[in-house]
Amino acid sequence: MSAKFASAAFLLFAAAPLAAQSSAPAYIVTRLGVDTVAVERYVRTNNKLEGDLLLRYPRVRTIHYVADLNPQGQIRTLTTSTRRPSTDPKGPPVMQTVTRFGDTLAVIEVQRNGQADTASSGRKTYRGWAAPMIGVEPTSYGIYEQLLAGAKLGRDSVSYALVSAGGGAVPAIILRRRGADSVSFTSTFFPGWTEVARVDSRGRIVGIDASATTVKTVAERVPNIDFDNVVKSWAATEVARGGAMGQMSPPDTVKATVGGANLAVAYSRPLKRGRVIFGNIVPWNQVWRTGANAATMFTTDKDLVFGSTVVPAGKYTLWTVPTQSGGKLIFNSETGQWGTDYHADKDFARVDLAGKQVSPPVDQFVIGVVPQGTGGLMSFTWDDRQYTVPFRVK
């Protein structure tokens, strides 16, 4: 991109972010690898943003949202209604939230199945601008686009207080310009969480890359999609599967008795979904959460020996550092944390892993603990790689 073009695009983007005011609907499709996990359609006008977000996991559900905007493009009131396709469309939604934003205070009213939810309702204070949080990732990119429009982002960053139902602190979402046609959305809720949006000269989001986050999704704007037909298709698939899509990375526990020691590993199992895993989704030579969702938990009721390293009986979280020839298995003394919350100062020990290529590729990540000889073998297998380490009971 030439400096002249970049400068022109920057001026267009900074000076006229509300140019994309149209009654024509926008459509955004979010994918995890080859699988579509969310679809969104929305319409923006001068004083309103209205849209529908369809989510596939863990249950198929739609979130209809209506945002009333002030003249500057800031959201003053947001109403969201969550429904499942199998419920009566004329009945009360599974969850409805009305959030009213003042200058420093947001008032949140929540209903579940038509009944007031006083535990989730309440008030939250903040400074500066505020934005609503809709559901969990994938989130609403229609809301993201409106935040960008209201920010009139020039060369500086802009921070929004991120308000949601329930208790807890109010995190922030920070918009930062990365170039003439890209902006990052960084959340303080998860340290290091950054999504990068490609934006056209009218301020419209044309794509979102969240591959650097733990959700690993990529979204793109498409010319059109039969939204209602996708809802029906996913609902039918859910019924065929027994009533629930399940989690994108379902939890599992492997238990084994080795040499009189009772061992257990509780973890979540991501799928390949057509992606290249190691050296891509899981970078080489970096600490990996060794699964998905919450940190992988390892429990032993007897002391174990890995090489020359003694791991006393107790609970640990497991982390790995994969390399092309081997790797490291980390026993961390901190437990109960999310899989993004790795703290090296809590490491108890690091032991060597042997690595090898496997064929055919393994679609879903799996951890194994099996007896071997006078001890046992722990293995970690996904895609075309397997890492192993032998151990014995002390």
C-alpha cells in the first residue's frame, strides 16, 4: 500500500466512520477452522443498530439485539433476547437483558423465562464510554462495528468499559489503530486477548482475525446468507444429536492406576477442524495450555519420578512447550485457573518430552496415561505429533 493511499484511507476512516449508515443488512460468518460456529446479520441506521447473532455451541441459540444510539453513535440502551429454536417464538425468551447506559452508571435488568433474575440484575459504574458485552465468544461484530463508528478512531486508542450482567469487575475493551485499514480490539478481561479487524474506508468491518486468542476463530463479511435457513439447519442437527451440540472442545478425564498410584488428568479436547496444528495453532517453542478451556489438571496420590525429577503426590496443572524434535512437560503448582493464566513463577518442574510424527493424523487432542514396564507412560497426541514421557512410582 502506498503512503499516499494509506493517508487517504486513514482520513476517510477517521473523519467519516458513520458513513456506513444504511438499511441494507450486513452478514458476518465466523469459522473455527473449516466449521462455521456463528452467523450474524445486522442493520445500522442513524439512531439504531438491530441484529441477530446465531451461535452453534454449546446449544444452538439466537440473540436478537436492539441498540438505541445517541447522535454521536454511542449506545444508550441495549435490549437482547436469547432464544432456542425449539422454544415457542411467542413465549418469553430464555434470557432477556435491558441495559441503560448513563454517563457513569449502567442499569441492567435481566429476566429468565419471563421471570426477574435479581441476582444478575443490578448497577455497574464506569468512567468514560461504555459498551455492552453480548454473550461469550464469538461475540457480536455488529456491536464491534458500532463501537468503532462511535469512537471516530484517529491515530489514538479508545477504551470502552465492557458492561455485562452479573457480578464482578468491569473490564475494558480497547480499540487501537494498527494501520490504514486495520484496528485491534484488546480485552483486559483476558490478558493478551487481541482480535484484529480489517476495516474498509467507510468504517465497516470486513473481517476479524481472532486466531491469536484462545477461541482461534476467523470471521468475514459476506454479501448475503440465508440466516433463517441456517437457524433451521443447525436446530435440526442439534435434535439429531440428542438435543445439544456440546462444547467446541468437550471436557474429558483420563484415569489410570500405575504401580499402585492413582492418577487422573482432567482436560478439554479441541479438534483439528481442518487446521494445521503444530507450528500454527500451537506455536513451536512456546508454552501451550495442553488442551482448551480451563487449565489441564493432573492429580497423583503417590510420588512419581520423571527421569531424575520427583513430582510429589498432589495436584498440578500441566503445560507443554512443543518443539519439532521433542519438548518440555511443565508441572505447575497453581490450580483452578483458566488455560490462559499461566504463571512461570509457579512452575514446580519441567521434564523432557520425546516427540515423533504419527500417521494418520489424530483429529481430536488426547492425553494418555498407561502402565508400561515397571512404571507408566504419559502421552499427548494431536494432528501429526505425539509427545511422550515415561515415569515410575517412587
